[in-house]
Amino acid sequence: MTGSSPKRSPLAALIPAFGDNPSGDRMERIRRSPNFADGVFTNPVAARMAPAGSMLKFLQTYFRKEERSRRAPAGKIPLYGAEATLAELAAPPATGLRLTWMGHSSVLAEIDGRRVLFDPVWGERCSPFNFVGPKRLHPVPVPLAELGTVDAIVISHDHYDHLDMPTVRALAGTGTRFVVPLGVGAHLQRWGVPEDRMTELDWNESTQVAGLALTATPARHFCGRAIRNTQHTLWASWVVAGPEHRVYHSGDTGYFPGFQDIGAAYGPFDATMIQIGAYSEFWPDIHMTPEEGVRTHVDLQGGDPGHGVMLPIHWGTFNLAPHPWEAPAEGTVAAGRLAGATVVAPRPGEPFQPAVGLPLDPWWRAIATPTRQAWPPITDEPESATQPPHGASEPDSARA
């Protein structure tokens, strides 16, 4: 490759998980991007990336004992069960569309006979090190090696809780195509993914994989893995459209009006996967609250809250923010109900088909740190709240 590029620091050279900086032709393409200005990728709407307000106030909030205890579940997270998950995934979805939330932002989407894996993170920590950093709060729902063949692996951006080096290395030998935002290929190439098995896209660029159209769409976030954050890799949300169904994955993003434009250009969607966790008043521009997530879902559906279903992502698996562990789920269900949107709440590893058998059981309540508040009902008819997907086996918690 030709062209100048940022140099890798000596420390980054010793730590493979830091990845690599774009160089040569890849960096030249980045410089030609309409979303790259003054040496960095820019957001569609200005966003502050550093914590807002007093750092002292943030630290006091983050380390306050009574709040710290609520940032993790008080009991074991009830996974659906690997045996039950794999049994369901062994047969194609009768409706043509099935989603399986694997925790955090990792979702297996089966769309019109094809399989797409979003932001796969099977590592124990979202960190460059295996001994420090946020540790997962539940085991992986299904061993990666048993998940089966996927047609495309889609990455939203290069933060550790979305781009996991051990997972990428494990998938590098499968022959699957990686579809990633512009610049992220530098990390993949360092970790063993051949260049001819990756496609890097700028916003509103598309590629075809196995009959599916995958389009990178704008998001309001940032990038970076190493100590020196160069902002030379793009972040994106994603649209995946098949002959009959289409889905949207938000990656990480703050709210911005551009979701209406995405919905108008590529929607409406049978299902949206929207980030609703790890939000805070200290970083309001780069992550969404549950209320903003529901608003995004409605924007993407052209203002029609009754179209499609919303799957909340980016919560439950890692402790990344000051809010209570269960707050993203509770807030999204409440906001969805007020908006008239259909919010699904599967256990990690629980496959569901948006057209049938939506999972609505508030399973997180049984393991949330006790409070004096009374939980509101999830539906007007509590007796019908739990509706497993057609043909589902009982979850682990029911068999125990």
C-alpha cells in the first residue's frame, strides 16, 4: 500500500488488541470521505465525546457505594440455555426472520435464508487486557464454535465492547465475510482476516452478500482503541435488507434527527436493534437513553410506532455506566408502552421471530437489586405476558 499514515506507537505494537492504524490506500480513501475533515471523522451532528460537567461529580456518582451495588444483577442472569438455543437455530425460521440476542450488542439475525452476526463479542472482558476491564456478567449463551455458519459478520465500530479481538481471531478462519465501517479493516487485517474477505463502507454505501443488501448508515458516536485516539476509523449503524425482510442495528449512537432520514431511505423495518444502555448525563451525545431509543425506533418506522418490533441492545452484559443494571430494560419497556411501540425483552440466547411469539416476560426483575419501588405491569394482561417463540423449549430458569 502507498501513502502516508499515522504511525503505531511502540506500546500499541506490543499489544495486539489495540489493533492497527489505517495506512496506505486505506488511509487515502479515508481522507477522501465526505465525513472526514481536519484529520478526523466527524459526526452528523456535533457531539461531545469527553464526559460533560465535573469529573469530580462523575467519580462521586460512579463510586458511591449504594449506587455501585445496583449496577450489577443481584442474582444469576437466566440464560435461555445453549441446548434450547441450538435446537431452535437448527431449523430455519418459518416466517423468514428470526433474531437471537446474545447479550450486549451481539445479535444473530436470520433473514430470508441467510445469517448475519452483528457485533460479536464472545470474550470475557471488553478490554485490551485479559486481567482488567469490564467483565461479562453472564456466560456466553452459545459457544461460538457451535453457532454454525454465518454469511456476514457486521461490525458497528471499533470499541472493545463491539470489536473483540479473540472473537475476530476465532472467526477469521471460517471464511465468512466481514462488513465494517471505513478504516476498521486495519484492525481485522492485523488479527488475521484476509483483505479479500472484508468490505469497508462509508455512510450510505452498500454491498451485497449472499443476496442481502448491507448498508452503512450514519451514527453519532466516536472510535478508538489505543492510548492515542486518532479518530481514523468510522462508526456506523447498519441496514440489512433481504428479498422479504429488513432490519436495522444502531451500533452505539446518540440521538439525532438523521434517524428520520434513514427510515425514509431504507425503512420501514421488520425489526430494529437499538442501543438503550450505558447512558449517562455525563455523556448525553454519544449514547441514548431508553426514551431516546424508543423515539429512534419510531423515527426509523416513518413515525408509525406500530410497525415492526424493537429489540433493546447494549445492556445487561457489561457494567459500563452509573445507572442501575436493570434500568435500560425497564425504561425501554415503559417508553415503548407510552409510544405504542412493540418492545421485545428476550433472555440472552432466546431466539424469537418478530412475526410470532414475542418474548415479553420481565425476567430481569427477579435478579435486580431490591428497591422499595413497585414494578409496573408489563402488559394490561399479565397472564399472557410470556409468549415463547413457536416451538421453543423451556428456558433454564423454568427447568431448574
